Amino acid sequence: MSDSFGTYSTSPSVNVGLDLEMPGPAFFRGPALVKAVQNGEVSGKTVDARVMKVLRLVEKSGKFDHPEETPEYSTPNPPKALLRKAAADGMVLLKNDAAILPLQKSSKVALIGAAARDPIINGGGSAFLNAQYKSSALETFTEYFDYCQYSYGIRTFRRLPELPLQQLVQRPANTVAISSTSTARTRKWPQSIPRPPNLSGKC
């Protein structure tokens, strides 16, 4: 099975064993695969092998008998100790200089960054889920340690915010506007540097 939008060919992907193109409906299968078979690029035997793998999965999951989609729910009372152990066992400590870990309750701790207060516990697309509950590092550390200080830190953006249009149009004389697709700023033109001819009288 491919990653979402991770398939870039028809004949090569089918011939090397890719059974399922994701997400559906497939783009490189269907009419494209029919044409590839007609052109002799993919054999009917290969197509049958790919199809049988998918059909076996459908059979094994019981979807032939129960094709309806039912809501998915997590266990009301999950084994927290086991889950915590699994999470801890999945972490790798690269080094522990001066045996600083584990931290003592009397340790002075500083948390910096937005995620310490507003945790990001899931990704997007197929990685999205609604957790039964979530706790932030700030809440947990504040509860455990005797002293815990927090700072939001530097604000980050997925995309740089754009300046209002009036700031780009209405600017003082003898200034130059520097802009890009995502941000723009205006600064004073240095008097010691000759103005380029193509900017003279326009900025």
C-alpha cells in the first residue's frame, strides 16, 4: 500500500508489487492500468496477483459480510500503566551528563515554547484523533515540581503573516518597499548609496 499521494506511476508501481494506491479513488489505476495492460506493459497475471491481495484483506477484515462502516471508539478505561510503560520504552535517552535525570521535585525547571502549554498531540489527515483527555507539560510539571517557570518564547508561524495592504501602498517618500509572496517591509533608503535608475522616482 502506498503513502497518500505517494504513487507516481502505473506500470512500474504495479509490476514491482504495489497492491493498493492511496488515497482512493486511484489516479494511476483504473483506465490508466487498463491501457497499460493493452499496451503489454503489465500482464494480466500481475493484475490478478495485485487484486487477490486486496480481496484477501477485505475477506480477512470481514468486510464482505459486514461492509458498513462503524464508528471507532477507544477503550473507556485503558490500561494507563501499560500505555505509559510502552511510551517510556519507546523513548531513547542519548546521554545523561552528570546523572541529571531523573529530576528531583526540588529542581528548578523552566519550560519554553507554546507546545509546553498547548500540546500538539496528533498530526493531520489519518493521524488525527480525539483524545479522551490531554494534559500539557506545563500542567504536569507545575503539579510535580516545587518550582516551574514558563515562557511562551518566540512566536512561530506556519506561514509568515502579510502586512496590511495600506502599509504597502501608503509609505513615506524616499523609502523602498521590499516584498515577497508572504511578507513585506519598508525601510529608509541609505543616503550614502546611489539609488538604482529603475527605482528613481518610483519608491
